[in-house]
Amino acid sequence: MFWKSLETSLPWITALAAMIAAFGGIWAAIATSRGASAAFAQLELQRKPVAVLTCVREFLLQDEIHKRPPPKSVLFLAPGQIGMGLIELDQVIPTYTADGKIIEYPPLYTRCVLTNAGALAVVEVQLSLETFFYDSLNTKMTPTLQQTEKRVIRIPFLKPGEPFEFGIAQGSPKPANFKFEREATLTRIDTEKPTQVTLFVDRGVSEAELQIMNGFVRREGSAKPLH
């Protein structure tokens, strides 16, 4: 009688085992899909571009004492030069303005470093900042805002982890300061399309933005101006 009962129950046992196996396959497929999604999300996170900006106020005399040259790429703050970006200064051959004055660092300037902190190379980075120009300081040493202008710093190809150093310096007799936008535009090497990303800044950037640079007059050069 036991064997008869077993023969009767065997098809149900087989069907139940098949059902369990099917459910097991479904759960395995779900787990595999979730694992693949998690791996893809982690890969996309690793590929996400990251821009980090650090700045520090520098004294030119102190740089000379420590034999540390200022950055070759410089953004000079001067009104009426909206399209003007970074200028490349030669450390040996003087650079002249159109009116024959030597372009040089003032005694106090800001040294900045932009770092590609992502895992992919970027073919261009654009940093936007607003510049503020003031009238001469009054008796209470309080500046009066005269005008504001936009500037764009364009930085070329950066490998992962590669830093790019540049300076921001006063370039006119009018006191001035600046403020970076907290977003940067990066062109990724994989998509070849501009991408807006958060610009991560350190405390030095905020401190440099609060400082108003005193007016600076360029000295007359002895050579003919370069056009």
C-alpha cells in the first residue's frame, strides 16, 4: 500500500520539484540582473567627471625667496576685457601690452590649481567667474562697486589626476576681486560632449574671493610692443 501511495504522489513531487527549480531560476535571473545593474551603476560613478579647484593667496617676493616661480598661465583682472582669458607669460622674455607696457605679476596675486579628480581624461574644461571692479577706496577704505564682467578660463586636455596651475592677478589701476561659479563645463573624452558638473572648491577659493586686490599699474617697457 505504501508503494501504491508513492506511485500516486510521484507526479506531484516531480511537479513540485520542477516548480521550485523554476522559481530558483527566476530568482537567480533577478539576482544576476540586480548585480549587473549595480556593477553598471558603479562603473558610471567611476566614469563621472570630477573637477576640484584649490586657491591660495601668494606674495611674489616670497615666491622669489623660495625660488618658486608663479604660474605661467595668468588671468589678469582689468575692465573692458570680457573676451580675455589666460595669458601665457614667459619667465625669460618680457611680454608687452599693445601700448608698450610690460605685463607682469603684481606683488600679491592668487595661485589656483584645477585637478581632474575623475577616472577619465577630459579634453577641455571651462571655468566661469564673475569679476568686480571698484572705484578707488574712500576714506573709510570701503570700495564702491563700479562694474561687473564675466570671464571664462579654458583649460586644455587633462589626464585623470592631472593638475593645471594658473594665476589670477590684478591688471589695472582699479581695485578688483572675483568669484567662481560653482559649476564647470567638462568635455569628456568618451562622449565628446560638454557636461555640466559641480566644481568642488576648498576654503582657499572662498578666502581669495573675499579679498579685494589693490590697483596695479604696469611699468613702461623699453622694447617695442608686441601686436
